[in-house]
Amino acid sequence: MKKKAEERREQVLKAAFQAVASHGYDSVTLQDIADYAGVSKGVVHYYFQNKENIFSALLQFITAQIYEIEHKAITDKHTALEKLKAYVETVFISPAKNKKFYRVYVDFLAQASRNHTYQEINHRFYENCWSIGHEIITLGKKEGVFSIDLDADTSAKMMRAMIDGCLIQWLMSDQDDLHDFYKKTCFETISTLLRSP
């Protein structure tokens, strides 16, 4: 019974993601979410009290999923540069998927300045991202490929800032064919900045 409830809840969250990606945060209604999920509005209300409740759960759901995928990608690699490359490639997953995710994510960021719950969820997401960067940088310093003078905490934050900045800049360019350019340049720039002199 619990498994069925979790599946239905996830179905509603995935529908909410599709609805926000298509219509934008401010325009989405509970009926839109129900329509995307293929259920009645009553079913949506059964699992979530209101739209705010759904959106908080959605932000938590998508950021947790992103972190899990990114963390798994680096776990499969052995050297710092391999891990860094896998990390950047996993974040730059594809033009279509990046576009959909960042359209939704940027909508949430626009709300976050006025929403403490979103701020907390986003901060947890970034702490997870920074932990990936910290692991890569610490290993790189140990291997002698990254500068020994680097502060792993600060550098991990700057690494994620550069990744997100590149993706947002690519998204704003509205040119899918530049996706590979931004992915490649992002990896090369980060690895150059981290390298031992």
C-alpha cells in the first residue's frame, strides 16, 4: 500500500515538473498538474495540501535526483580529472533535458528570495554539489594534479558556480548547437584553474 502511495505521489511530482516546464511557475494550476498526471484534482489534493506544498516537494525531488545522478557519475571514476569530466558531462546531460530542468529551476530561484522553504531546499542541494566538488579537488590535490594551495571548500563552491553559470549562459543563448561548446569549455576552464602550477 505504501509503495503504491509513493508511486502515485511521484507521478504527481513528475506531472508538476512537466506543467511548470510547459507553462511556467506562476501560471500552473492544480488542474494543470492533475491533467499532466492523468488523475483527478481530488487525487492531487489527497497527496498534497496545496500548490505550495507540491512545489516544495517538487524542488526537493528534482534536486535530490540531480545530486544522486551526479554523485553516481563520479563514483564510477578513479582519478580527479576523470571524476571532474564525468561530473561536468553529467550536468551537461543534453540540450533538451538541460533546457527543461533549468526552465523549471530558474523559475524556482526567482521565487526563492521570498520563500524560506525554497531557500533551505536549494541550500541543501548546493551543499551536496559542493561535496562532489570537494571530493574531486581533495583527490586532485592528493594526486598532485591540482594546486596544493587550493582551499577545497571555496574551490568547490566556485566550481559549481562556473558550471551553473555556463549552463544558464547557454540556456539564454537559445542555441542548442552551443551545448557541446559550453560543456567542453566549462571542463577545460575548471581543470585549468585547479591545476597545479
